[in-house]
Amino acid sequence: MAKVVVGMSGGVDSSVAAYLLKKQGYDVIGVTMQIWQNPDQACRLEERGCCGLSAVEDARRVAGVLGIPYYVMNFKEDFRKYVMDYFVDEYSHARTPNPCIACNRYIKWEGLLKRSMDIGADFIATGHYARIETLPNGRIAIKNSVTAEKDQTYVLYSLTQDQLRHTLMPVGDYDKPTIRKIAEEAGLPVAHKRDSEDVCFIPDGNTGKFLDDEMGDKAFGEGNFVDRNGKILGKHKGITHYTIGQRKGLGMGFGHRVFVQHLDPLTNEVVLGENEDLFSDTLEADHLCYMAEERFDENRLYLGKIRYSDPGTPCHVKYSGDSLIVTFEKKVRAATPGQALVLYDGDYVAGGGVIK
């Protein structure tokens, strides 16, 4: 009997993943990853985060119903290094990171997979809405889930072939209402628990305050809003309080709708402009990862996504040294440095990179 460690967040998706795998005959072990840095943060994560104290209690209750062993593993130091410190460093360089991608790559897979293998597991499993398939070319790839509404393939593009080889994602074959129905019929106490929201280590959603607190003396203070010609338009709270494409929450009126176009970490300036100025048909990406293929095909038409909620735009690619130049068939809005570019070949993740 194959042994699988299921990463249980205390939510309905990972709980149903554990239930489905047990039903399929796997030897299932439930694990929650402790990521909170101190007791106060654990309490703040309780209501809206996916890994707070309530998540542990909910996951433990589900494990009890399923009759599976359950453990809490400490990933505090790894989470600080690979997710929180990375998050702060990216913002300090005027980039907007996606912490879920870093967490998936380094904590849920690199960290959890290694520890799971160390205790004799054959696989790890999660409650992500995605599927895994081996392609005719022999490579393993993430495939879109059956439900576009909940599809999470975008945040999984950086997983390696070895990680995918040891991963199961049973939830990807169902939509959310069906998952809740399965949980209800199985008597799982989290069947109607609401989904976690926002960045898990910033439960109040105030990213700017979190970054100011983390950066301390190095935090960006007040600076200037400027137009594209450098004309000063007003004062802002520091570039880490803003992101490309933002319109609301600028803290002052400008007489008409303006949008954040650019953030300058050297001058601490926020450049404002018109909505149409945010559109472009090309971008450059580096830190490339390959999944469905070993190298991107410059003669193939891909579907490119530049953010989690992006439905995707057809695009062509061309290599430029270690980077990839991506040309879209129609302009995309607010391609943001630090966010992921994910390329799809049909339903499969071909790979991706980080927008420069």
C-alpha cells in the first residue's frame, strides 16, 4: 500500500483530498505545516489564514473522523526565509511578488516532500485544483482542473519533474460545490468552512503596514507622486504601499482617474498616468522554469497568463540570453515586475518565469 502525506490546511479542499486518497486505498498521513513566527501571529492567522491555530484544530478533527495519523511539522524558519523575507526583499526593489508560488515551491514541495520521503512516504498530496499527467514526450505536467473558476495551475508552474513525480492532486477532478458535497456526505466538520483569503501572513490585508514594520529603518517613507514627465503631483506613503495598475487607495484626488505606472526604488517616486498607458504587447521574463517541455518552442503559439486571475492571451516567445521575450497577439494590462508569467500549451502548463 502506497503511503501519502497530505498537507492539511484545515480547509475543505485538503480535507477532501485526504478523504479521497484514503477511499482509493492509500495509507494516508495528515500533516499541517506550522509557519507562524510567534504566538501572536498564530492568533492573528486564526480567522483568515490557512495555517493558524484554528487550522491545526480543524485538520486534527478531520483526521479523527477519517481515522488517519496526524502531525504538525515546524516549517517556521523555512517559511521566514523563502516566503516572508523574499516577499519583503521583492517589494524593496519595487517588484510585486506572489508569495503563494514561493510557498508552493519551497515549503509545500521542497520542504514537505523531503520530510515526507524521510519518513517513508511515496507521495505528498494537496488540495489544489489542478491535475497531473504524464505526456507522450515523457514529461510530467500540471493540467487545468475541471473548473476554471477555482483553477490553481498558475501558482504551480515552478514545480520540478521530480516533485511532480511524487505528487497527487485528487481535487482537480471536481468543482467546488462537488467538493463541499463530498465533505458533507463524509461527515467532515469543515464541509462549509469559508475559503482562506489574502496573504496568509498578513491576515488584516494591510501589506503596506506589514512591509513598513518588517523593513524598520529601511522602510520607504513619504515620497512624491509624479507624472511621466517628472512633474510632482502630490505626496505618497512610500512605494511599498502601491503596485502597478492601482487606482484606488492613492490617498488623494487628482481631478481625474489616474493609475500607478511605475515604482522607482532609487527616488521613492510613484509614477502616475492614464489607464491606456498600462497596456503593452511585449514583456521580458527570467528565472525560467520548464514543465511540459524541456525548452519553449519559438514557433509555437502559447497562452500566456500574467496574474492569477488572468484568463490568458495568445502569445509567441523568443529567447534573449537567459531571458524570454514574450509578444502577445493583443495588448495586456499592467504586466507587473515580480509577478509570474505562466505559459500554457492547450490545457497543460508548459512552464513560466518571472516578469522583469
